[in-house]
Amino acid sequence: MTNKPETHYLNPKCAADYLSVSASTLKRLRVNGQGPCYAKAGGRVIYDSADLDAWVKTRKRNFTRQYDDP
């Protein structure tokens, strides 16, 4: 028997809480293609907590005036 890593799927509200942003901010990021990866299951948006963590890591900055690449 193999041990599979535990996966946590979150609905948009829980994902927004996890990221400490509003649900509307997370939706705007998703619509604009700037947010974390997501999947659709039965017509519903779901987020894998590992994808949320990975997205946050890509958003790290060393100083306040550091800009995103165009």
C-alpha cells in the first residue's frame, strides 16, 4: 500500500480565507488570469491548497517597489 500525499481542495470562499483576501479579489484574479491554478468539478471552482501555496511563493518580493514582469 502506498502513502499518497493528502490533498486539500477548497471552494473559492475557503481559498480566499486561506490566502487572507476577499472572495471577490480571488475571483477577479481568476477572471484576469493572475490568480492561482484552479479546477472545475461539477461546474464549481475548486482550489488545491498546494497550488495556493505555490502561487504565494511566486508572489514573494524582496522590497516594496519590486514590480511584476510585464
